[in-house]
Amino acid sequence: MKIAGLDIGTTGCKLTVFDSDGKYLGKAYRDYPASRTKSEHEIDVEMIMKGVLEVMKEMAGKYPDIAGIGVTSFGETFVLADENGTPLHHAMLYTDPRGAQECAELTEQIGGMNIASITGVKPHEMYSISKVMWMKRHKPELYQKAAHIFLMEDYVVYHLTGAAQIDYSLAARTMAFDITSLKWSDEIFEKAGIDVRLMSKTVPTGTTAGAVRKEIADRTGLAPDTQIVSISHDQVAAAVGAGVFDSDQAVDGAGTVECITPVYDGLPELEVMYNGNYAVVPYVIPGKYVCYAFSYTGGALIQWCVDTLAKKEKELAKERGISVNEMLEGKVEEQIEEPTGLLVLPHFAGAATPYMDTGSKGAIVGLSTDTSVSDIYRACMEGVVYEMLLNMEYLEDSGTCFRMLHATGGGARSEVWMQMKADMLNLPITALNTADAGTVGSAMLTGIAAGCFRDLRDAAEHMVEKKKVYEPDLKMHEKYMEVYERYRKLYQAVRPLV
């Protein structure tokens, strides 16, 4: 018997297969295009479904005894569909600029803090409900035809099984889900003028939707009794896949985006979360919540530095048979003697939490003729971590109490960056072997549903593999804190200039 996790992203979908003990076997990936203009950001959900069926067919051909597939997806993006589930338009991505006026109108009616107290999110046009309002106002003929409003998880689950259900964590990305009563907010739907009956049924994270439809089994080669499981928003799946279930731990998602996800044993202080633009999301464990503290440019900033500034170093690294990252990082012991002293504001794609300022720009401060590419590379690493330290300060009053980070993603493979994070944040960091915690988390919950594992902790023992623990160096922490005092002023100093 095999279990699998399906991860639906904005640029592609991936199906990863594991055996019943949680051992990785293989994966299939398909990409699909998104369309972005100045006024519209859209994606063709039929292309997403095509990719899903292709990866299922590929993996079923190799592993015909897949017993269950868990579905996780990116958030906010929605599509109107008819009674057969056929999409009526291209889906509006979360980055689509449409819906700002509708969000402002809804906020004026209910109040920003009231919306946050219900939904756990500060009003913003990226959330689904504002864009659905835009669709009803500007394309009423499509809204009138709609029998469903789907996000991507429930869209795929519906097409695979015929069951219209969405898990709590993804429902929370609509800005219309009550995170305490765990149901759609009648007040928000009424004020928004949207029929709540168009929404999928809300279910706990990890709820089985049923077996694949005969048509899907015939097209993909999956067994007719293959169970489909509604998992979660991708960040929640990543927290599960990192083995983080208690408030004394948090996830460090060191991918393209840098994201720290702490766990709360109860509802955090919502006013603090509101002021810092943090989303509060129901977690897989009843009564617990998570939040997302993130920077748009984590690994993306490091890659920018390599691609833009390290062209000569790339050539030298190739000659020596090592990666350019290894060349720029050097030996670990050489990298932890002193901070660079440079200040890098990592807002190269705008500022995420706590500012949520899309107009903010990146900056590198403190350059001299002695500054090397390696110095800037390390300073970019430092800037990402300083931004996370800033977020941790904001979250202190919300009730966070984590004392350990579990690091996933490509950045977890860098010993230099992991040690730097441990030193700067003054926390031990456990680097995990998996770079794809979301898929692992999805498979863990699928394994529980399929009877492979007793519970989350049993699943984690089988599937969460710890690689190395990085302990903080107090002397280095004190040195970084001297620089950090300057970094805390950087955003306010730079922002008026750009």
C-alpha cells in the first residue's frame, strides 16, 4: 500500500508517493502558466486539473496500489463554477489588483477589527471574498450562472470525488470564515452580498472526501477505491510535515519565501495580530492555531544576489566543481566570526509582515570599495534573518513561546545560514532532511486517514527526519544584536526615499 501528497502551487503541481512506512518513493511534476497584466492576474484552472490528472497517471503507472492522496494548495485564489464544476472564467490569483474597492466597502460596513476578530485576518483585497464581490459587480452574468465558489483545494477534490468540501485552514484564506465557530460567517457573506450556499462544506484538516470517481480511475489508472483527503493550505501542511505540533516549537520555512510559522495553544491576542498584519489560522489539532510571519524574499534574495552579482564566481565555482553558493559561503567556521556590518533591507519584492507594504523597496547600506560579492551574499542572508527577528519581536505580545525552530526548504541545506539563524535569533534550529515539508505533511495526514499511522506523532516518527541541530553562540548573538539595533531603523529611513 502506498500513500501520496498532492501539492497544488501557483506555477505547477506535484504528486509525491511514499510507502506505508513513510519512505519516499518518487514524485511527478507538471507546470502550468499564469497570466499577469497590470490589471489582471489569472490562472486557467482547467490547466491545473490537467496537470493533476497527468501526475496521477504517471505515479499510478509506477505505483498502482496508491491507497490515498492528500490534497493541499495555495490560498485565496478562487473560481466560479457551474453545477457540473466547470469553471466559468479564469481564476483570479491572490495577487490580482481587483477587489480593493470592494474590500474597502466591506471594511467600512463591518469594521476592520471586527472582521479580524471573526476571520483572523486583517482586511486586504488579496483574500477571496473581496474578489468574489468584484466578480458579482462587474460580471453579474457569470455570478448568476455559478453553482459553486471553489478555492483550488476544493476545486480539485470536487473533480476527483464529486464532494464539495474545503478544510478549515484554506477556508480561512477567504476572509469570510469564522475561525472560532469553524463555519462560514453569515454576517460577512450577508454584508458582502454573496450567497454562502455557493461555498463548499467546511471540514477539519485531513478529512476524507471519498473514493475517486470511476471516470478519474479510468483516466489515471488509480484503483477505484483510492481515497482523496482534503488536507490544507500549503503552509499548514508544511507545519505538519515539519513535525511541529506544540507551542514550544515553530517552523522556519527557508524557501523562496522566508516564513516562520508558530503554533498557539489557543486563540492569540487578535489586536496584536491585527496591528502586525498576521493571519490567524485554525491548525490541524483542535483548539490550536498558527500564524504566518514572512518575508517575500528569502531564498529569492539569495538567488538574486547570485544571478546578478556573482557571475564571475559562478564560473570559478564551475571550474572547481563546487556550487557557487559553497564558494560564496566558504567554510562555516570562517563565516561566524563577525557579522558583515552591512544592512540589507530584503524588500526586493515589497514588504510582507509586519508592514504589508507592497511599495517598499530593497536596499543595501554600508558598501565600500573593500566590499566583496561574498560580503553582500552573506549580508543578504543576514537581512532576511533580521527581518524575521523583527517579526518575532512583534509577535512577543501575541503569546508566542517557541524555543526551537524546525527548518525546511532549500535554505535548510546551508550550514552557514542555519548557524547564522541560530546565532541571530538565539534559538536552536533543527534542520530537517526534507526540502518539501508540505508534501510530507499532506502524506502524513493521508497516512493517518488510510490507517498507516495512529496519529500525528506516530506519522512524524516515520516521516520527519532530523538532520542536524544548530545551537546558538551567545557571543555571536551579542554581535548581531549590535547591528540589529541599526537594522530596526532601516525601513523607516529608506521608505520615504522610494
